[in-house]
Amino acid sequence: MESMKKKLAIYLVLLSALSAVSCGNEQVEVVETPYAMINSFKLGSIRSTYPAFTSDGRDTTLRKTISMSSVPFHIDQAAGKIYNSDSLLFATDVSKVTISMSADGVPAIYDDSTEMYNNISSGDSIDFTRSRKVRVYSVGGACYKDYEISVNVHQVEPELMVWTKSHTPDGVEPVRALEWDGEMCLFGKDATGNAVVARTMLNDTVWSVGAVTGLPVEALSGIQKFNGRMYAVAGGNVYSSQDAAVWETVAAATGAVAIVGASDEDSQLWVAGEQGMLCSTDGVSFENSGELPEGFPLYGVSIASSPLSHNKNIIRYTLVGYPTAAMEGNASVWCRLSNENRWTCYDSKNNPYPCPDLKNLAVLCYDGYLYALGGSGTVDGVAEEAFASFFISKDNGVSWKRNGSFYQRLPKDVAGVDRNFAATVDSRNFMWIIAGDPNGGVWKGIINRLGFNE
């Protein structure tokens, strides 16, 4: 501390000497002021090495120079803190960062090794791998103000999808998974072919398994949530449950083959089958809403629903499935808005990017887009390995493209093996893939940025 006091004393003497400076025959007077404050703070360009991937998915690095002048820094004068609310890109090297700063007074940065403050100015290179103390002296040195400057950098890659694995519940062949009352419910078959339901808390890996009563096994794959209950159809009947285990028939002989729409936002449950399109607002009474369009999907159906970006009161349903029980060829994609009764089919014959033809195709709404995954099949006539990649639609199901980003990838351990599986997305933005034998497992994945608020 004694050495720091000596340096500060010398600094103040020099600062006072500046109060009267001779310039030729003229006297220039520097007026002392009580002001000591940082008014603005910015970073210069940073040249850094960032992680990347080659075209075949191998890890590599890229050396890039990125301008940081547009990164806003918040100056909290009361607390004496300066920081960026939006963190810089993951892996950004902030060990040598140039700054641009304006201040009332003379700024100095604290040197931990010497325990002294050294003058700094715009253009200086500073190590911001840790928070730095900066002191601004007023002209004349009568007073000063201290600041702590932090340059925040993402500690994880925001766009990277990270997966964790746990064990599939024993003795359950996965069929359908969905979140219910704070738990993940996995419907499936036991070793004797009977319907069972396994449950676990969303943040747990321990499952409890129990019997399902009152629901045919063939109804498991189409279970949907509506109006605080679960619904399913089989043999023309509509079934409902409030606890996932005990089911009852709520509407008989409807001819229903599949649930094709279920949304609490517009309070409508839609079923389709032999008697056409039926709609219910209470889950019990169904009214005929017209004949089924030709080629309408009733088998292997996946339903995705989300509000329109420009009108949250209107829900867009996207229905993906097959018109026949054989489920051959590309799945057809149909769309309907909640304020309309008309379904629209997206043409797949003239579409260069149709929905992929995959075994047990599942379509999920995730991160604002539609994600398709499944077992082996064909994509545009070319053989596709099981679980090799996501196919993502960013235009509500019109076109589907293989995921070109290696940041959002399926777990490597599931690729290449056809198996029964169930997939869903929970309320915490985790995607679940629950795979059956061989070498099954429960995979939970999340794009890092979707979990920053967790």
C-alpha cells in the first residue's frame, strides 16, 4: 500500500502542474473541476478463434475478426458498474481488447500485480478475462470515482443442442410420451402386450410404472391433451382420462380413427374417420363438420399447433400423417387455422423439399419450427439412415430440409438403428427421445439459449 500511496502522490503533483502550461508566449490554464465520471464505454474489434464444424461434421476452428462497437454497455453510475447485458459469442477471446471511452476526468486501471492504478486511454488493450477496477480522477485530483468494468462472454455455445442420457423405464416398449401435471408420462406396452404408463418428474430420471385400464392398446399412439384431460380414439370410440391410468369411453360409435386437432386455446377437439370430420367443445358431444378431404391423413398422425406470430388468438394446426394404414410413401402435410374449417394440403409431388418418408415419423414443434425425425426411410428417393438427422420446416410444413447446422444434432448413439420410440417437447424447452431396445435410453436435449432462463 505504501508504494501505491507514493505513486498516487507523484500522479497528483504532475496533475497539479498541468494547471499552468506554457505554450510559446501564451499561458494555457487548466481549470480544476470536481467532476470524475465515465460517460461512455465501447469495445473495439476482437480477433478470436471460434469453434466450428467441417462439412462432414468434424470439429474445427475459425479465426475471425468481429467488430464490437455495436455491443451496448450499461453504465450504472450509482453502483459504479459497467457491463454488457448481452453476452459476447461463446469462446470470444477478451484477453486483449481495445476500448473506446470518454470520461470527465482522468481514468486509471488497477494493476493487481503492483497494487497500483495506471493511466488508460481510448485505444489501449486490456485483459477483460476478469472484471477490472477503474478509477476516474477529477482534473486536479481533488476527488475520484471508482468503477468495476465487466465484459460478459457466453460460457456455453447458445445454439448448441446438448443431450443427456438416462435409462428407459424397465419393461416398457415406448409408444407415446407427453407432459402431464408436472410429470413426463410415457405410454407403452409391457412384455405381455398390455398398456402401461410410466411417469417421472421432468427433472428426474426415476420412473414408476403402472397399468392402464379402459383403453385399447391401439389407442396409445394418438393420445392428446384437451381441456384438462387426455383423449384418445380407437374402434370408432373416444376415450378420456384425467390421471393417465384410468380411462373411460366418453363418446361411442363415432367412427373416429384419429384425433386431428386438440387445442385449449380455441377450445376445440377434432376427430376424423368414417363419419367425416367431427368437432367437440366439451370432449363429449361431437358434431359433424363435413366430409373428409380426399387423401386426408388418419394414420401415423403427428399434430403440431402454435399461435400465429401476428395474432396470438389464432392457432395454426399442422397435421402430418398417412391416408392409409399401410403408411407408405411420403407423409402428407395438412394445415388449418383455428378460425377456419377448411384444411389445406401442401403439394408433395412438385415440392423439391417434401416431408421425409421415415419409419415411425414424429413431428415436433420446437424453437418456433417443425422438427421431423424417425427411423430409416428415403428422402427424395435416396436411402436415409435411421435417426441420422433432423428435418426442419421453417415455413409451417411447406418445405422440409435436412438440418444443415451441426449445432442441432440428434444424439450420435441413436443413429443407425430402427427402434420403437416416443418423442415430445416439455414446458421447459427440453426435447425428449425415449428409445426402446436395443440399447434404448431416455435422451433429453435442449438448445442452450432456450435454457438460459431456467
